[in-house]
Amino acid sequence: MKNTNYMAEIASANQFIIDHSYDRELRVFINEMQHNTKGWLHSDRWSVIYDWMQEHYPEAAGSLITGLCYYCES
């Protein structure tokens, strides 16, 4: 059974990506996190996403970071 504990955060992350579809850097970053981080620990991916978001979207909440991390892992 698929873990559904973070479905709200994943949905928010998906909406954020849609709302910022004009941002090429974000699209490239998400693609890299989805395809070039196989074997990474969840915490490592979360940390990289946090740092990237702090630089590009400093107003982003922690729940969005968590959602993006799980979005990239799914």
C-alpha cells in the first residue's frame, strides 16, 4: 500500500510547480531531483531542496519543501 501520510504536501508541491511553470530553473531543478538523485537518503534530498528553495523562493514554508521532496521521490 502506498504511503498517504504526505498527500496534502505532495498536492501543494504539485500546485506550486504548476503555478511556477514559467520558471525554467525550477523545472530543471525538479527534473534533476527526480532523475539524478537515485540512492540518495530522504534527508539529503530534503536538504538540497531546502537550500535551493531558500535561494530562489525564500518565502517557501517547510511543508512545501517536504511536499517537493516526496513529489520528487514518487
